[in-house]
Amino acid sequence: MGGDVSGETIPPLVQHISYRNVAMNPGATGDHFPGHYDPAYAQRQGQPTIYANSLHLFGLLDKSLLEWAGPASFLMRRNVRLHSSMYAGDTVTVTGDVTARDGDVVHVLLQMTAQDGRIICTAESTVRLAT
């Protein structure tokens, strides 16, 4: 990557969201809310099954951006808007568009969608590229 990156797209990141990952991620982060590991509880909430916690979503957004930006890049800012839950069994795709570049600082709009077209979240992120 180099030069003017405004208008550039981030390569799509596609990931299947397994039941195991949905349940393990909150355990690793200390988020023991039953909707993340107990399908019966999630269904009593009106959800089809267990759903990922916010940190799981943030991790996928960041992975997409930082794989594009490179290992020496630095995530400076992330502003996420949640639209829908990410459920165990979903296959999600993260896409992104560069909106501006100020020297080595790049601004990117990201979107995560599920296989059914449902928008899970959008994010405005800023990353400092390695110089």
C-alpha cells in the first residue's frame, strides 16, 4: 500500500461464527452473561440462539483492518455502531472503504454483514500506518 489510498477498499474478511467461538470468547474476557453461552436463555430473550459479545465483534473489525494495514500499524480509534446481533452459526463478512488519508493516518469505514444480508455493525476506524 502506498500513495493516495482514499477510495481504496479493504479486502473482505469472511468468517464462520461457530458455537464454540461464541461461547469461548466471553469466557476469555470475563463476560459471563448467559445469552452468550446458554441457547435456552437466549431464546427466552427472543433471540434464535446464543450471540457474540461486543468484544468478539470488535476483534473481527480490528482483524480485518489490521491485516490490511500491516503488522506494524497501530489502531488509533474505533467508533462502532451495533445494528444486529452476530449469532452462532452465522457467516459474516467485514468490508471496508478508505475515506481519507492524512500522512500516515488512514480513516476507514467498516461494515460487518451476515450471510442473510443483515448488517451487524458499522465502524469508523483510524489507523496509523508503519512508516
